[in-house]
Amino acid sequence: MATYEVVLPESVWTLISIASCSFQPDCNMHVTESVLEPVSMEVPNKEVLKTRIYHFNRTEGQGLWGWSSGGAIITIDDSVKGISEEYQELGGAINPGNGGIDINIQDQTTPALITKFNQPQASTTLTAQATMFGYTINVASTTGMFLPTVTENGAFLILFDVGTGRFMVCSVISILGLVVTIDTQLDFEFPIGTIVDVCITNMAVNGSVTPQIFGIRGLGVVPGIDEQFDITRIIFTCITVNPVSLALFGDLPKLLRGLMLRHRDGTVRNIFNIKSNIELEGITLDWVPYDKSKPNQGQDGFSARLTFGGQAKVGVVQRIGPGEDLEMIIQDELTGIVLLEVIAEGHQVD
């Protein structure tokens, strides 16, 4: 609501006072015998104000303390602008009915990102331009690459073209000399010289002596994939030899140092440290155990999901800019676990 100064000619209003407009609860005005002096009326905008006054002029004293006559010229001071008029100029951000700001929540339309935390083992380059929708790439070296097994995919590859900023992730299916067959169709004609990071994603490693770091960005040429991302969620998947229980981590005894997540952006900020399945359940409220005795599962293990985005969740996404990363740190001996991977989901930031 905004207050406008209104001059009501004496020919229109001859009355002692009008304390309020009982039949128009959204406007208030007060008029004294000095009717040629400016008086105030509180309404959303001038057009509503004109309508109200016209209505008063045509109402022969009904519900009012006094009487009125029509046909007068009423002056409105334009120096005061109604709040709805001010914000109509800004696209109608303010709701004139309640004075609140109308908010539309819309999902991002930037490219989605679904990848795995990974640890680069080697880095090579393409020696021939990739074919759009193809399944093979020609590389300078296959060092660090391995083939899939029953429980684990082949080597995780990150392709990144520095010139265009385009990237994709895939896994190795087969290797013939320096020609590598991958599991995912190429979505870009990656040029000669495109960086190919060769990575592992299985965190079932020994970090008890030297902590093992798994990130999202890859290495290639520092700072790796030179784009900015918002990570909104991470998902744990774990396959174990034996049944899991809340007191264990996977099917291993409770960890000594724990599995850490940290954000690195010039400074380092630790986010969590978990040592057992119950602690993982505590921070996610979404820990699901799997039992190989159940026909529809057939495997011991667990999955869990931690969502950063959304006020009902952590309430803040993890933004990583060029040269920054989100990192899982393995600080214990986890080689007794068959497979432990963490998926990161989010989107690229314009």
C-alpha cells in the first residue's frame, strides 16, 4: 500500500469528518472541514484511488458520516507513487494484494553433471579426432587403463578439450593397441590433443599410511576441467563380501580415522567424517542395506544419499570453481570391501 495526497474540492465534500471507508476496507482517509487541504488515501495504486473516489462521489452518504455530490474534479499528487506502480516497472515483482514478493522457483537449465569421485592414475591425449556418436578413441598411451570385471567397470576416463571446454566421462570396455573402446557414445568431435585422464573410482584402497584422495575434476593440465559446478547431491554405493550392520563400516570393523569429505577452494574446509554405517545413516537419513539372501538383491552392501541443495536438506550446494574440487579422503585400510564408489550430481554454472 502507498499513501497518495488528494485534494477534494469543497463542492464535493461538505462534512465534519470521514474516519474510514467502511465499504472499502483497503483504503483509509480522513477529511476535516478544511476540505481544500490535501488529505491522504492509502490504496495500491492511482487507478484504484480514482475508482474509490468516484465511488464516494456517487454514494449519497451511504455508510459515511456526511454526504457527497458527484461531478467534481479531484486532484491526485503524482509525487508519491504507489508501491505496486513502482514494482510494475520492474516486472511486477511486488504483489499489490499483500505487499509480498512473488517468487518463481525454476530448475537450472545449464548442463547436468553426474560423475564419480575419481583418482587419476595417468593422463594421455587423443591422437585422432573423435567421431561423433562413435565408441572408439585413439590415444597416445593406455598406461593405467584396465578392463571391466564382474563387480567393477573398466578404467574411468575423463575427456577434456581445453579449447572448447567440452568434456565427457566414460569407462573402458576393451583395448586394442592404442585404440580404446568405451561404453558411452561420444557426444562431441573431440579434437587431436584432447586430454584423457585415466582414473580409478573404487575407494576400496589402503589409506591408512598415506591418505588417498578422490576428487571430481580430474587432473590433466591443472586446473583440470576448467569449468564451475554446483554439486547438489552425492550417492554412496558399496558392495561387500559379508552382511553389513550399523556398527560396522560396510562389513569392516568401525574405522579408526574415517572417511572424510572436504571442499578445496584455496582454503580447505572439512564437511564430514564418518567411521561407521550408523554415522553415515545419521548424516544422510537415507542409508539402505542390501542382503544377498534376498532374491531381488543377491548382494551384500549398502547405498546412501546425501543431498546438499534444498532448505529441507543441508540447504547449501557445494560450488567448485576452476582449480577447486570436492574431495573424498580415504584414511583407513578399506581393501577388504569389494567396491566403494561415490557419485556426484549437480550442474554446470554459467
